[in-house]
Amino acid sequence: MRVTEAFFQKNVPLTSFDMAHSAVNNRPATSPVAVRSLQEMLKDSTDMSENSSSVHSAATAPTPRPHPTSLALGTTNAPSSRSTPTSPSQNGDPTLSRSQASKMETIKNWSISTYKCTKQLMFEKLGKSSRTVDTELEAQIEQLRDIQRKYSNVLRLSRALTSHFYHVVQTQHALGEAFSELAQKSPELQEEFVYNAETQRSLTKNGETLLGALNFFVSSVNTLCNKTIEDTLLTVRQYEAARIEYDAYRTDLELLSQSRSEANAVRLDEATQLFESHKVNFEKLRSDVTIKLKFLDENRIKVMHKQLLLLHNAVSAYFSGNQQALEATLKQFNIKLKSPNSSIPSWLEQ
């Protein structure tokens, strides 16, 4: 009756919910049929609203679903090989296996060789092992090292002389400029200042010429000491390392040769092969050192003869005041002069 009165007063149409509510009010409160029918109607209305909203949302624009970042629970029984990558070694790659075996073999051989060489050096210093000695070759090597020490001292002194003389030339140039400026401002001593300015300018010019000769001498001796001789000494160091390896494997071969048991037969054959290979390398490097020492000695004599003649002629001509002889000396050795006071030429002049 209340629903009917509200309908006639407000003219509002009845809904299914209102009809169900009125039906419930007309029935007893304890009727299970009314409660069940009301719940079914509410459930139907809810399902209809959800279906309508899903239809509208599907009609507007479908939202893309994100890709799953993990496997679902239903796929946990899949084999583990699909998700876990296998390494090439597990697949049995023969190339990779060979490279790994080669690296391990190289490390093993290096370790054994280092141990044998260290042992050989210690035994030689303690006097418990003999060493291969080439008396003539080692005397030449020691002489070469002594020559390098002495030439390095000559190089150090010649560099110091060049540096000091450069500052002398710079001072003479500045002094000549000062005399020339005073000659213009002192009429009573103008002639004397002019003479001294010309003298300092002449000394500066000759000094720059001598500096060119000194720089050429220093450059040549530096090349001889730090490049030519050092290259030969590098081969000498390789020869000495090969000599230690040769003696180490020779000592092992001698120790194995003393016991003629069957168990040592295989080790004896292997030691013999290693000894022969190190012997070939040792003899090759000894031959290389002998040849390099011979050619180095010839080259050293030729270079130092030229440089010592240049230094003597240039210094003698400078301190005797013979400018023509000084310039002739530089022309003889094809030395191009560059004044220390000259500015760097522009790219148009080059």
C-alpha cells in the first residue's frame, strides 16, 4: 500500500525492486520464498548491470593486456631447459674445449718453465749447478755494456754543455740589444756602445751556428745509446734468458739419465725433446747476438767518427773566431740552422 500511495502522489513508475519490496511487505517476514525471490532478483539485476558495463567498455576501446613477466602456475610443470639457457660448453662445443685446453696447457708449461729457471738461477748462485759459458761472447757483451755507460755519460755532459751555451747565447743577444739602445741615448759614448753591440751580435750569430752543431751531436749520440745499442742489448737479454732455460732443461736431462728405470723412460724421452727445442732456440739467439754485436761495432765506429769530427771542427772554428770555417763545417755535415730567437713561421711561409 505504501508503494501504491507513492506512485499516485509522485507519478513515479514502479521498478522491479519496488514491486519486489511490496511483495515482501505483503508476505510474512518469515517467508523463505520471498527472501529467495528477492535475492534472485537482486542477483539478476547485478549481473545485467555488469554485462552492460562490459559490453559498453568493449565497444569503446579495448585495453591491451600487458605481457606476463612470469610463468603462470599452470605452467610450472614445464621442463627447466626452456627457461634456463645452456652454455656452449654444456652443448659440447669442440672448438671451445680445444681453446680452453690449449690455454690450460700454456699456463702449465709456463709455470713449469718458470719454476725450472728460478731453481737454476738459485743453484747457480749457490754454486750447486753449472752454467753454459761462452767466454768470448760474454766478454763482448760486457764490453758493450761498458761502452753504453760511457756514451751515456758523454751524452749527459754534452746536453749540459748545450743547455749552458744556449743561455750564454741568449745573454749575449740581450747584452747586444742593451748596448744598441744605450748607443742611441748616450752621444758621448755612442761609438764605444756601437762597437760592443756589433761584437755581441757577431758572437750571437756564431753561437747559434755552434748550437746547431751541438744539437746535431747530442741527437746522434742519443740515437746511438738509447736506440741502436739498446736494441742489441734487448737481443742479449733474450739470449741470457734462453741460456738459463737451456741449462735448466739440461740439468733435468742429466738427472733423469742417471736412473735407467722403465718408469723414467717416458719422462726421459719428453725431457730429451724439451732439451733439444731449447738448445735450438739458445743457439739461434747466440748466433743473432754475435751478428748484431759485429754490425753494431762497425756502425758505432762510423757514427762516432763523423760526430767527433763535427764537434772538433765546430768548436775550434767558433773559439778561434773563424766564422767562415764554422759555416763550412755545418754545410759539410748538412746541418740546417734555426735561430733560437726566430719565431715560428706562419702556415703561408711553410
